[in-house]
Amino acid sequence: MNSDAGLAGVDQSGIDQTGVDPYLHSCVVLENRVVYYDRGAGIPLVLVHGMFGDHLDWSPVLEPLAEKYRVIAIDLPGFGDSEKSFRPYTPEFFVDLLDAFFRSLDLQRAVLVGNSFGGLLCSLYADAHPQRLAGLALVSSAGMKKYTWLEKEIVAGQFSESHLLALGPELVEPLFALNFARFTPARAAYLERQRAKLSQPDYPVYAHVLAQCVAMSFALPVVPLLQRMNLRVLLMWGDRDRIFPPELARTAIEELPQAQLVIIPEASHMPQFDQPERFVLLLEQFVQKLV
């Protein structure tokens, strides 16, 4: 699983320069093969997807953002086309992996952008390695409250490995519909990708990864970490988010004097899909304040 065998055109840096998408590359960091999208020039924007996701979670905004910035969207280990293995997926693993990824691409003064579970990981990374970042943007992020034991147990049961292995294609739309406020072609493509994952040979290991990461999303409150950061922080939330409702962000912002909260109308848990133009504008405005 940790071998780079089968990759064509890997240069001396370990980056795969071939593939159907010219902006997709891969590298090996901490013995994990990681796939990522890399396009544009300028200030690096590192985009970290949410649960069940990959770099295509940002598909409506990748090209517009790359017109002004270097846009890097990672498939986290265990997700997308990156390596999946039956191993512990812990907060420490993801923080160390992201730091090795930053170093492999020599990223400095990057803006880290995370959606949902990705927002949780970005907060953990920013707390551990603030010197590498210019700012932090959290999009409908996990970790905005401290959940009770009962709440965590309910979620862990609903998204246990056995339940995920029993997930059928007919359940995909009900499960993921809350991510969106609008019916769009991008939404339809997202749902089709989720159905396709169920029949992939690596789905059993993927279910193993998901069960651990869902539990992590509800186990770690990040507001105390954000309070002690000197970084500028942007909270971006859809007004129709029913997974992590905007009330969580409104409560958190009262404890974060260095942060800004923007509620995006007509958007749910993935506002980059529901309102991509608005999303790009808000992120650009935030980045401009950092330079």
C-alpha cells in the first residue's frame, strides 16, 4: 500500500506529473501516497475537504480561485484517490501528514481552508504550525461545540464501520441531501460520485477510515484552540446548514475576537456548491486583508 509502484512520470521530488487531469499530481509523504490538485500561481490556498470527500468537493471554485492564487486541494489519506489502509486515523496522524505535505511542496504563508471535518483538521494544524500560515478559513466546520457523551455515542453508532458497510446506493441521496440547498448539476455529480464509491474494491477500508473520522469530528472542540491563535480566522457558513447549524458559528464567534463570521444566504453545508460565486468573492476579500 505504501509503494509508489504503478505511477508514471514521477520526478525526483516524488511528484507525479502525469494523469488525465493535468492539474492532478501525487507525492509520497510519511509513506502515504497522496493525490492533490495544484493549479495557478501566487498566494497558496490549501483546501481540505470534508467527510466522505476529496478534492472534487471544491470543484465549482477550483478554476475561479486559480485565476488569482495557487490552489492546492488535497485528497486526505484514506479519501479520494489517496492511499487507504487499515491503520489508526488519529488527529496526530493528520496533523503530521499535513505538515509533511506542506514541507514537500515548500508551502509558506499559505491560507488554509477547510470544510466540515476538513475545518477541524485545519484548526488542529494551525494550532500546531501557525508559522506556516497567513490565515485560516473554516467552512461549516466541525468542532464548534463540545458534544455530550450521548451525542457522540449516537453519531458513532449511526456511522459505525458495520453500518457504513451496509450502506446501499438508494440511501446516498437521503444521507447527503443535507449538504446542499439547491439542485444543481454539481450536486448531481457529487451524489453520483458517492454512489460509485460503494462499489469500489477499496470501499471496506474506506468505511474503516470514515468510522474513525466521523467519531473524531464530534470528539474535539476547536474553539479553545482558535482562541489562543494570533492568526486571522474567517468562518463561512451557509444559512441553511442543518449538519452544523449557523448558530454554532454565531456562538463561537463571541469568543473569537480575531475572527470574522459570514453567513451565506441560500447555502447549506457546502456553500462552495450552492453559492460558488459568493464563496469565491468572500474568500478573495479575506485573503486580500492578509497581504
